Amino acid sequence: MLLKDREVLVFGAGKSGISATRLLQKQGSKVVLYDSNSKVTIDSIKEKIAIDQKFELLIGELPDKLIDTIDLLVLSPGIPTDIIEVKKIIARKIPVWGEVELAYHFSQGKIIGITGTNGKTTTTSLVGDIMKAHFAEVFVVGNIGNPYTDYALETTENSVIVAELSSFQLESIVDFKPDISVILNITQDHLNRHHTMENYIQAKLNITKKQTQDELCILNYDDKILQDVAKDLSTKVMFFSISTALRDGIYLDGEDIIYSSQGETYEICNINELRILGKHNYENVMAAVGIAIAMGVPLDCISKAVKEFRAVEHRIEYVETINGVTYYNDSKGTNPDASIKAVEAMKSPTILIGGGYDKQIEFDEWIESFQNKIKCLILLGDTREKIAQTAKRHGFTNIIMVDSLKEAVRVSALKAEAGDAVLLSPACASFDMFESYEERGRLFKEYVREMISIKSL
């Protein structure tokens, strides 16, 4: 679609919406940037990201007369496709694109799309490092915090685009087609947005919907949902597994990560050479290895990059050891499955800080994962009562309720003994008390480090 002089409504004045507006301005579009939040102002937008004021800003209610004038709607990822304003636009047969879809129409080069309930950011960061070690033009974009639209016009036919894609972003793609897609896993999450597990699964599978046999999809063999859907995909499929030796794919053999092709095997690395913890990270490494092999990166280059890779911020991130107690920041553990993986990665008796924004998901499997490892559960946020009730139902009763993250850190320090770990892994999003999981994680680290100078508590 040629967008010069077209009327385009950008719905959502956050980071993605502002980046989409910037790209559309460069295409000569007539842009209306809309947000229902009355606190949004031109000045607040300029404070977030500098942007030309060659657009109209509309706040509050979306008038029907404006809907009748637009040629395209560009949705920010945080805007659901089933709200009344979007339904009105769809009913008028007006094209609806997500920010990722918009960027796709103006980018060039090879595209690697990475999704999954958990592990997206770690895998995307690792793939970005491997690609940068071998290719000259690499762009790491998407849900990782770099809007795709900020970089689309900089790409060339020699570029490699590594895109982390959330279910929110995949919900609104139309023609987007990666050369290599990856689905790391699918577990219950975001049901407040997608309403049913079936809808959530379909949003994830959208990453493959335009792919053909000329493209590749890499899947987790150990995920039953993904194993079941693999036979219905129109793509070539490569599997990875931590439990099964594969004739063609990547798998864990004892402590070695192996690539197998037509029965010939190649050792990539030993897991003890990695700088990231936990079985889930072995899966992330295997997915990244599969991508790199498909992109033609030499095995020695892949091996070197995975051994050098360090954990991303807020994902089982070591913070400090104080009075013999080790503190870990897993603020990115925003759902039970992610937090289960963090719990499993702990090697010491652990005091766990959890709770947060309610995404209408259940916590039974998370509590069951505690076994004898979790000594005490410290809860805060909207879900604290729901989690406490679930824990008691499963026989776990050593629970302390707190009102703030700072209090949670202080109580954890009081309860911990030398040799213990304190783990922030909330199993919930952060929006009840914080702007983002990043803010929650930064504050946790700040509160922990404030204790370093305290001799006794």
C-alpha cells in the first residue's frame, strides 16, 4: 500500500505508536495519533521520544466522523483487536495493521521472527549476538524494546532482522512473513487479553501463517502443543529437544548440546560452558543454534557466541551476595511458567518474592514446583490473596504478605540465612504497582544494594 497522502490513524501513543508515526511521516502520510488516555499530551510525547509535530494528536473519545475518513489503522501492540473502536473500523473494511506489519512493508533483508510464552528476550538477544558475529548489518527489534518501525527504513537487502514478537504483536499481522520463525513454547498467559487458550495459541501460530515450504519454522519438540501443530504447518520444520535425541535437529545428550543432520552429529558446546542457568536456557540456546545453522553461520562461530553470552537483565540475574545470602532478579518472570523455570534454576534453599498484576491465570503448577526448595513465599500486589489461597490449597503455608517491594526485600533479608537465595520471580505482570517489569527489577536491585552498608538487620 502506498501511504503518501493517505489518512492513517495510529492507535496508541506509547513507544510503538510514536515510532509508527515517525515512519508514516517519512512516507508523507497524514497521521492522526490517537490515545484514549486523557493524560497524554504533545509535551509528554516529546518527553518520551523526540518527534516532529506534523501530525494531529487526538485524546479521549474516537469520533465516528474521523473513522469515516481514514485509509489505514495502525495498532500499537497494547491495543486489543476486539475493542469497540477497532471493531467499528474493521466493520468499515478499513485495513488494520499492527506496528510490526507496518515496519515489514518498508524493510528489506532476511527476517528471523522469535516468539513463545517464555524465553523470547534471551533467545532474541543471543541470536542477535551470533548474527552480529557473522553478518555486517544486523537489527534486533520488536518486543525486546526496539520498535521495528524505528529501523525498517535503515535496512537493506543485506540486512538481518532479528525480531522478538509477542502474541499482542502477532495478533495484528497481515502479510508479515519471516524467513525463519521460532516458537519456543506455549503455556498459559495473557488470557485477560486473548480470553481463551485457543485464541492465545492461534496468536502465536500467526508467526507462520504466511510462510511456505521455502521458509523454516523451529519448534520445541518437548512442547506437546507445538508437536501437535507441527504436522499442519506449511513450512519446513526443525525441532530442538532437551529430552529426545533427534536424527535431524538440536538436542541435549547428557551435558552436551548436539546438532544432528541426517544422522551426522556435531557438538556445539557443553552446558557447563554456558553462562546462563537452567534447562529453559538450554532450550533457548538450542533454538538459537538452529536459527544460526539455518542462516549459514559456521559452527565454530556459533559455539563461541553461545559460550560468551551472558544472561539478559531481569532474567535470573545475579544481583549481590550479602551476609551469605544470594539475591537474584527475575522480574521478567511475568507468568507462572517463567517463574517455574527460575525456581528450578535455584541451587539453594530459596525465599521467593511473588505476586503482581492479575492476568486471570492460575498458579497451581507454580506452587507445585516449589517442592522442598522454597522456604518462604513473600507476596505483594493484586494477586497476593489469590496466590496465597492456591498455596494453602497445596499445603504450602509459610506465606508473608507485604505492601511494597521494598518491604518484601527487607523481610526477605530478615528471613534468609547464610547459604540461602532470595529470588524475585513474581509469576505476574507488574502493571498494578510499576510501569514495567524493568522498573520492578531495577527497584529490586536498588533495594538489595541499599543493604550492603548495613552491618546488621
